[in-house]
Amino acid sequence: MDETTRRRSGSETKAEILRVALEQFTERGYEGTSIRDLAVTLGITKSSLYYHFANKEAIVRALLDGRRDEIDDLIAWVDEQEPGADLVRRAALRWVESTGRDRVQGMRFAHANRPIMQKLAAEGTDRRSWFDVVVDRVLPQTTSRAERLRAQMAFDTVSAALFAAQGTGASDDDVLAAARDATVRLTGA
């Protein structure tokens, strides 16, 4: 059996559904993409897709769970570091440097699909608040509100750069370079 006719495992199918959904939701919008559209693109039946995900919102929740795992990994890394004045910079740069195609695509999705993101945030799935835990770990309790805000901004530079780059033709590399620079500037002495 060649690679094109090989049956995917359940985990491979689920990963492929998430990949295709992220692309389609970003390009066509969450509301503009149906389960049928996803199934056709994937070459599977709607019932096969429903076997893995109850609905489109469940797909978005699974995509966000992947982002939550990345935050948890960053928190674990921070917990292993020596405290110091440069910890916020090291942690924020680690976050920016670890940004790959999937995370950039996820941020584009979030920018393009505000209604579903706001709905999930209202239900307790606010991805921006996840960084509060990181900021709490990298800054002393006595840090001023302005310094805390700068730290939170340092962890959000890729998203800000993507927003600023809309309609400019900037590449992902341009966006990441701008994010790195902004992170350094925000976390400077």
C-alpha cells in the first residue's frame, strides 16, 4: 500500500484535522468554515470528523490546549532558572524564539476570529491570562504595575507584530525579527 492510500492512525487523523482546521479557520473564518468543508478537504466523512471532535468549537478548544501546553513548558523552564533581573528578558525571548509556523498560524487565527476567541475567553479560556502566571514567576511581588505591564507586553510581541504587519506584505521572518527587537526593548534596563 503506498503512502497516499495508507490509513492514518487516530492520532494522525486528529493532528491532520487540527492542522487543516487551523488553516481553513484562518483563511475563511471560523463562521465561514463548515464541518463539511473540513471533511472534504481532509478526504474523510463528516462522521469520521465527528468521531474525533464533537463540533467546530471542540476543534478550537483542542488547538488552544496545544498552546496551553506550550505555556506550561515555559513555566516549567522558568521554574528551573536562577532568579535575576534578566529573567523576564530570558523568558520572553525564549517564548519569542520558540515561535514556529504553527504558533504564528494560531495567532493569525486568533486575530481573524475574535468572536469565538472572546466567547471562549468569557468561559475561562483566556489565553492572554495564561501569561499572568509566567509574569508572576519572573517578577518580584513588589514590581510596579507599569513594569508588570511591560513584561506582559514582552510576551505578546509576536501577536502585536502580526497585527501591525497586516496588509504590509511582511514575512513571518520579518514579524519574528520585529518581535525579538520589541522584546529586547521592553525588557531592557
